[in-house]
Amino acid sequence: MARTHTVFGKVLHWGFVILYLYGIFKQVEDLSQLENSGLLWFEVAFALVFLAIVLMRYFYMRQFDTFMGAWEPVPLAHTYLAKGIHLAMYACFILLPLTGLMIAGLYNQGYTVNATPDEQQTVMDVVLGLHGLVADISYVLIVVHIAAALYSRLKGEGVWTSMVPVLKEKGPTSSPLIKRITAVENSAYARFERFFSSKSK
Ligand code: HEM
Ligand code: HEM
């Protein structure tokens, strides 16, 4: 049965989007800024709050099925794909503040230089590299997530309406083109599922 996300689930989703955007846009530009101990402690506090909210959200949302707003059953392979992307997003949202906290800890231990690629690398350079990589991966995953949400809205599956307060769906699309694309997509999922079920026999 089609359901919609709870008000708390929606507040967590959209509130977290604001927190994430704030984290990305107010980012520390380079290591030397951490000389300002006020900024260093603010960053540490922000990272701890961010981490606490991500963990609370993850455990709260676990009780709800992926695509719980869908009016029709969603292919299993599609559900696993979405679950995988959601999990990868959560992994990034945990690793971002964790590597940030490691940067703060290392800075306090005297690792105050970010070496250029031809200088000798320290543990600080490795953690800074990881911090930047995780941020870049999170951008890619979010672009995929938003594209998938828009595509689902075009199909009119009900998933959009379960989380997004605007442009609510009235029913499945009547567009022959979208219907044809969905049929191709569903047959790819079915082939994928058959492949794995024959392998597991
Ligand atoms: C236009 C922007 C966005 C739209 C339309 C959108 C839409 C949605 C929808 C419809 C769901 C529910 C999926 C389901 O029921 O299975 C969802 C879940 C989710 N969204 Fe978004 N989203 C947007 C932006 C973002 C951004 C920017 C982030 C990360 C900062 C994000 C992170 C997540 C996560 C992690 C989930 C998984 C649900 C959970 O278990 O917490 N979304 N989103
Ligand atoms: C949730 C918390 C955090 C978020 C979302 C975040 C996000 C980011 C992003 C997006 C970048 C740019 C990466 C790139 O250039 O590819 C960055 C860089 C940086 N962050 Fe964070 N960060 C967080 C926590 C922290 C903390 C706690 C510290 C240390 C106190 C920190 C220190 C730095 C530094 C020093 C850089 C610059 C790296 C460089 O020199 O290239 N971050 N952060």
C-alpha cells in the first residue's frame, strides 16, 4: 500500500539538506585557517552535530521500506540499487565529519602543513586527501539521487509525493514515451534478477 514519509522523516530529509549545503559552502579553504582556534572549535562542534544528526536519521529511517510511497510494486533489483545509493550517501555523510575530526586532531598534534605532491607526505596529507575525495563522491551520489527522484516523478510512481512537498503526483504518467522507457528499464531489472536467481540455484 502506498504510504507517505512521516512529518519527522520529511523534516530530517529537508533539514539535513540545509545542514549539508551549509557544511559544503562554509567549508575551510585551507589548513592554515585552523590557526584561528575559534574556527577550529566551531568546526569540531559542527562536525559532531552533523554526525549525531546523520546517525539519528539513519536509525530512524531504517524502519521504513525503500520506495514505500510507490503505488505499484517496484522490481527488487531497482530497490537494491536505490538502497545501495542511499547507503553510499550515508557512508559519505559519516566519513566527512569523521575525517574532519581527524584533521582537527592531527592539527592539534602539530601536523600543520599540507605538503605539495612532490614534498614528503604525512598522515595529514592522506586524511586531507580522503576528506576531499569523500566530499567529491557525495556530490556525484547526490546528483544521481536527484536525477532518480526527477525520473521517478516523470513516471508518476508515488515515491516523489511521499517525500517532496511540491508538484505532487496525481497518478502514473500517460506519456507513451515514458511508458516505453519504463518497460525497457523493467525488463533490464527482470533480466538482472533472473541472472542472479539462476546463479544462486
Ligand atoms: C531536489 C532534491 C531532492 C529530491 C527531490 C529528493 C527526493 C527524495 C525522495 C523522494 C526520497 C524517498 C526515497 C524512498 O522513499 O525510498 C529521498 C530519500 C533520501 N534522500 Fe533525497 N531528495 C533530494 C535531495 C537530497 C539531498 C541533497 C540529499 C543529501 C544531502 C538527500 C538524501 C537522501 C537520503 C540519504 C535518502 C534516503 C532516505 C533515508 O533512508 O533517509 N536527498 N529523497
Ligand atoms: C560535516 C563536517 C564537514 C564537512 C561537510 C566538510 C566539507 C569539506 C569540503 C567539501 C571540503 C573541500 C574538499 C575539496 O577541496 O575537495 C573541505 C575541506 C577542508 N576541510 Fe572540511 N568538512 C567538515 C568538517 C571539517 C572539520 C571538522 C575540519 C577540521 C577542523 C575540516 C577541515 C578542512 C580543511 C583543512 C579543508 C581544506 C583541505 C585543503 O587544504 O585542501 N573539515 N571540507
